[in-house]
Amino acid sequence: MAVFDTPEEAFGVLRPVCVQLTKAQTVENVAHLQAQLQAVSDSALQELQQYILFPLRFTLKTPGPKRERLIQSVVECITFVLSSTCVKEQELLQELFSELSACLYSPSSQKPAAVSEELKLAVIQGLSTLMHAAYGDIILSFYEPSVLPRLGFAVSLLLGLAEQEKSRQIKMAALKCLQVLLFQCDCQGHPRSWDELEQKQLGDLFASFLPGIATALTRIITGDFKQGHSIVMALLLKCSQSLVESAGPLLKALVSLLNDESPDVQAQCSKVLRRFAEAKVVVGSRAFADILSENLHSLATSLPRLMNSQDDQGRVSTLSLLLGYLKLLGPKVNFVLNSVAHLQRLSKALIQVLELDVADIKIVEERRWNPEHLHASPETPAAGQWTPIQRRYFRFFTDERVFLLLRQVCQLLGFYGDLYLLVDHFMELYRESVAYRKQAAMILNELVAGAAGLGVENLHEKHIKTSPEELREIVTSILEEYTSQENWYLVTCMEAEEVGEELMVKQSGLQALTSGAHTCQATSSPAFSKPGPTICSMNSNIWQICIQLEGIGHFAHALGKDFRLLLMSALYPVLEKAGDQTLLISQAATSAMMDICHACDYDSLQHLINQNSDYLVNGISLNLRHLSLHPHTPKVLEVMLQNSDASLLPLVADVVQDVLATLDQFYDKRATSFVSVLHALLAALAQWFPDAGDLREQSLGEEGSHLSQRPARLENGLDVTTAEGIEQFVLNYLKEKDVAEGNVSDFDNEEEEQSDPPEVDENDLGPHVEPPLPVQIQIATDVMERCIHLMSDKNLKIRLKVMDVLDLCVVVLQSHKNQLLPLAHRAWPSLVHRLTNDDPLAVLRAFKVLQTLGGKCGDFLRSRFCKDVLPRLTGSLVSQAPVSSRAGPVYSHTLAFKLQLAVLQGLGPLCERLDLGEGDLNKVADACLIYLSAKQPVKLQEAARSVFLHLMKVDPDSTWFLLNELYCPEEFTPPHPSLHPVQLRGSTSPQNPYTANVLLLLQQLP
């Protein structure tokens, strides 16, 4: 469509359309006119403005009812014309204003007309466009006293729409149109600006409207927050003088939203407040920073009361406000902190709200049962982060947001505040009372993290962070306080040895300062003067240690690689706690080590320990000489062994000898700690030297007996069918017989006599000297000697642990029979006693050792096993079988059941490995037959079947006959009438309780 630039051309096109609309006022004719207006230039429209408006105004003024759709289309067309032209005549401006306003008024009800929302919105937009279309000084005529009724009518109409309409779009449009009438809109569409005199005259004119406008706007603000927000934004920036007294509360509202959950709200508040700060806004006679400081003073004064009286949501709001003030004030927060009264109020509130709930018994009873998996604890965190803190429960709040805000408040205080002042203040609280110690430690941890800028948003570019040297100095002082004996070695369990260790440390003159009350106060008295620690006090001690360990991790992240300078004082205590039996402490220590690894650029815990093993080993060696003052020393070595590799062995070899010597000296007092170290040591040796430990991982049932499958040729290559071969076979048999009877020394001498004489070097004048044993073999030998003595200890826990160590010693020594067999000979009597006359738990553990011995030195064990152990085992199985056959499902949870199951599962592999004779095999089979009954628990039936599967490998014919004697699935017909029929005693009835298991076994018989 062509554009008509000249009035003549436009008039020729528009005249018939306007005439048609004047004749017939329809929606179609209005739409036709507006479509033609799209092709006319703005200059041509300006010339033809009144001609075009005439049919539209005529339509509005025509008496009688009109359709709303027609009125709406007319108003929209007028708005289009006004948006492209200027109103240059005073009379036209006023008439158009009246005509548009009348579209929304009902004379009968004297209220806004009940018309459609579309029409209301169109009229409001038309009024706003009209006011912006007023040209030059013509607008002044609209604000003369004679026009006040017309203006007042429009103001009343718009306020009514803004307050009563449900449509938010209409409400906002009405408020914006009202702003246009009052010259308070933000748009640039007004044709002229006002000088000071004109503004004063307008103010006087609008004074009569002020009460009605103010009350209506107040109702709108308090009625709909979303709608009222636009009014707040429109008035707040332009009322600095009239709202001087309200500046503080309004600023408080903005600051509280600075930490809103919505990122958009946070960004907008930060933008507005930063604009205020940069512009150095002055409200009345006070600067922006002064108002913030005053508000912070007031909040600090009332903070303890608010934290005590509010619910969690109230605490979130209050702490969000406090956090906002700290962000905005930045370094100027020191004006508040330098006030002793305000600092005390602030610290009191933080200490009060951070009090932990330490009444849960689960805290102290959760133990670390799998220390060998310590290295599998938390993964390395992402860059710039530390491992998540442990979940803790507080007395006065449950909402996690409260704790997060408290951490952020402390971090900002550390970032902007005087760090020396804050650390000194909270260190005094830390020392002052047990009641404050945990909270003060949490605050100190966050202060240091904040001072390093970890997770802190800096809104003040000119602020200078704490220097690395100052930060390291502060961390050093806190670290010394944390790891001092009165704060590090606290009673955390009721075990006699642990309690004795802690109290011994305290009695050595390092008594904890416990002034002040605490709901669960930790004991600090000598061991024999007052009652022992309570559950609450031990829980409190556990959390104190965990928080201090968490702090060490924070310090490592704060200092980065500079923390390497503090490793000599920090790593040893952390390793002590990593070996603690309390689960929470062990987890916290491991997390701290992971933080240290990440901060100091170590690849793993193993790398950390290996790189610092020299001074760690030196510390262990020195502390072992004064074990009464350093009772936790074995735990450090234990953790090192669990998290290192074979490269550590040369360094710790001498320390291991020191440990064994100290064990010999303190076996009656420190056995538990040292046996745990020995277990970690032997487990590490078995892992580090797989050639010695790989057989332990394989099931005994998966290996064929080397005795039952003797080769056709001897090891030296002689054929067993020749005279020489037969002679060597007899000699070998006699040698194995001596070994089985315990004549180990004779066996060794005979072996030496039969061995070829060693070649003598001409340059070697001395006797032949055997090469020294590998370090791991010598260590395992020395440890096994101690285990032989400790297996009869009166403490069941020690006996159990010692048997675990003994089991590992056998695995490590399996390839060195000259060392293993004499030690096994010495250990046998005590092991038999454990198997036959001890607690059921000890019997289970001893049977596990017996299985390992059977796999590693079978010939040596055969006669001993058959004489000392087998009768007891088979007798126990026979006597317990009737009990298990009548027992219910609960029986499977008893120790008796577990013992039956372990014996049945282990007997088969033992029989195969030891190559038992026919008589002993019959004893085993007779004892296990009854467990093939369907009346027995399913697991015991499965274990009994496994016994017979192993017996099949040793003597398949005898096993087949025995099973058929129990249940015969078929009759055997002789192949010739002259032969007698074979009659087996086994029942052929399908009701036989042994039927199912016997059939399964016979199917697997080769």
C-alpha cells in the first residue's frame, strides 16, 4: 500500500471513509478508517487531525446506548491518531479529555462504569497518550483553577480503578496514568520541563488532591504488595526531604531483601543499594553510611533478644538484615566492632544461637568398625571448595538456612572486620568456659575462611584483604590452642583404656579450664576423685574435636600452599584423630586431611603421608619413649600404614621394633592400642607384597589339594617306579611324618643334611651365612611371636584382635615355611584352647585362623588337627543338630547358629587340604549327615552339602556309598543271574527328609 505524504492525497483517501463513519457508526467502519490511517504520514495526519477526529468524537457523543466493542475501537483509533500527532488547541485538549473520561463513568451510579476490562484499559491508555500529545504551553491551560473539577474527576476515576479493579494490568495502567497527570512519570514524552516557580504553582494546585491521593495510595500499598511496589519505587527516590524519618525503615526493607532466595531480587536490591552508596546519598543531614551504621548498632543491641524470642523464619529475616548491613558497610563495620558494648552484644547473640544439641546418644555410640577403609572416605573436593561440614543439630533452631546465614555473617566479619580484634575476642570466649567453646570454635573457623575471601562477595573494590603473613600468624595461634592437650585429648567414650588415656593426660598437669556452666559439662577432674563422664559431656567433647578438625581444614584452604609451613604442627594431631574409634571424629579428621591434600596440592592421602613420613615417623619414635604422656601415638602409625604403600616400610621398620618393645613393656595396659597397630601393619604387608598375600583372597574350596593329586614324578624329576624314585618317596614320607608329629627341628636338620653343600667362594674365609630375611618376613615373625603370648589374654576383645593379626601373619609368612612352621607349632596349644574352651566369638575367630593354617601348612597340621580339634568339632555338630532342627527363624541370629555354619563351611576345605585319612573322613561325614535333613535351617543344609562336595574330591567312592546308604534313589539289578543283588540300606521312599539334598549331591558326583 502506498504512503500518502501530502494532505491532499491523504484527504482524497480518508474523506469517503470519514463520511461513511459519520453516516453509520459501526465497528467495521472504524476498523476501515484505522486501516487507511496506517498509510498516511505523520505530517499529513497532523494537518488533517481535527477532520479525522470529528467522526470519531461524533460517534462518542451520539446519544443513546452504544456497543462496548464500538466504543473501544473508537478510543483505540483516537489513541492511534494522538500518538502520531500533537494537540495544539486548548479547547480540543480539554474536550478530548472529558470525552475519554466519560467513557468510564456511569452518571446513574456516580461510580466507574461496569464496562469490559479491554475498554477500561483502552481509555486509560488514551488519556495517557492525550497528555503526552499536548503541545508546548498548551498543557498549562489544563492545570488552571477553572479546570480543577475536570482534573479532579479524572484523578478520582483513576484512583478508583487502581484500588478496586482485579486486573493487575488495569491497576498498573491506572497508576501510571495518574503519574502522567501529576507529572511524575519516568518517560521522556512530555513536551516541556518545568521551572522551580511552575513546579511550586503545580504543587499548590495539587494540594487539594493530596489527602485523597495519599489515603488511596496507602490502601493500595498495604492491600497488594505487588501492585504497591511500583508506588514505592516511584515515590521513594523523590521524597528525600518529606520522608526523612522513614529513610531508616525503607532502607532496612531493601537491605533485608539483599539476601532473598530469588537471584533477581538479590540483583535488583544490590543494584539499587550500590547506586545509593556510590552516589553518597544524603537523607536529611545524614549520609547513607551513617544510616546503615545506626541501623547496625540498633540491630546489634537487640540481636540477643531477637535470636532468643523469634522462630526460625524470624531468625532468617533478622540474620538476612544483619548480613545485608555487613555487605553494605564493608570496612566501615569496624566502627561498630570497635564499640566494646556492641561487640559483646553481637558475640553474645552468635554464641547463644549456635549452641549445639548434644543429648543424642547416637553421637557417642557410633563407632568406626572398618578402619582399613579409611582411605576410601570423602572424595577430593572441587577447586576452591572444602569438604561439606558434618550435619549437626542446634538447640534453638532446626532450619538449615539459619546456620548458613550465621556462617556467612561470620565470614563477612572476618573479611571486613579487624581480624586481630575478632580473633582475640572469640579466643577469650573459647578459653572462658566449656559452654562457649564449641560455638567460639565454629565462629573462629568461619572468621579465618572469610578473611581469606573464601565464598565472600566483595562489594567494596578498595578494601584490602588480610595479608598472607598476618593470616598465617593468626592461624598458627588458633592451631596451637586447638591442638593443646587440654583441648585435643578429651574423653569421648566409656572404654576403660580410652578413658584412662585421657585422664592420664589431664592428670599430667594439663587440666582443662572449665569455668562457667554448661548443660552437658565435660568432666575435667582426676580419675579417682569424681564420677566418670556423662553421655552429654562425651557428646560435647566429640563435637568440640570435630569442629576443631573442621577448622584445620578451613585453615588449610585459607592459606593454600602456605599451609605446608604448618604441616609439622598440624598433620600429626590430625592423624591421631583419624585413627579414633569414634565415627564422627574419624570422619572429621579424614575430611580435614582431604582438605589439606587439596589446599597443599597433594594428589591423595597416600601422597600426603609419604611426603611427610620422615618427621611423622620421628615424632612417633620420640613419643613412644614417653608413652604415658602420648598414649595416642600408636594411632598415628596405624593411620599411616592404612593410607600408604610399600615405600613407607623402610622408614617404619625401626619404629615397628620400638612398638614391639613398648608392647612388651606395657602389654597389660596398652595392649588394645598396640594390637590395632599390629593388625594395620600386617594387613598392609599382605597388601603391599601380593606374592605373599594373594592366596588369602582365594577360597579354600577353589583350590585342589596338592596332596591328593600327587604327581607321577617327584620334584627332583625321579620316576616313582624306579628304585631311586621309591627311595626318595619313602624319605619324603618320613620327612612329612616328622613334620606332622611336630619334629620340626629334626626336619630342618634333615633338610640341611640332604641339601647340596653350598659352593665356597675362595675369597670368603668365613662360614656360610644365610642371606638376611626380607624386612616384611622379619616383622611378621616378630609380630607372630607376640601374638602367641597375647592369645591367652583375659580380655576377649584383645584375644579376638590378636587372632586376626595371627591370621595375617600366617598369610605373610606362607612362603617362608622355616619361619612359619616353628611359630605355628608354638601357637597350636593356645589356638586349640581357643577352639575348645572359649567364648563363642573367640571360637569363631579361632576357626578362621585354623582354616588359614590348614591352607598354608597342611602337612604340618594334619595329625594335630585330627587329634586335638576334629573330635571336638564333630561332637559339637552332633550335639547341636537336634537343637537347630527344632529351632525357629530367630535361631539364625544366635551365636550357636553362626558357629555351626562356620564349622560346616570350613570343614570341607580343611578335609581336602589336610588330606585326611579314611577314618577321619568318616567322622566328618557322620557328623554332617544329619544336616542334610530338610528339617535343618536352609543355610546349614547348604553348608553341609559343601562338606560332601569336598569329600567327593578326596574319596568319591566312599562318599557315593555313604549317600546311598542314607537315601537310595534306585534299585541296582545285577548284570547276571549268578550274581547276588546289591542291597543298600538307604530308604527309597520320597518322604525321606534327606531326599532333596542327597539327589543334588549325587547329580554332582563325578
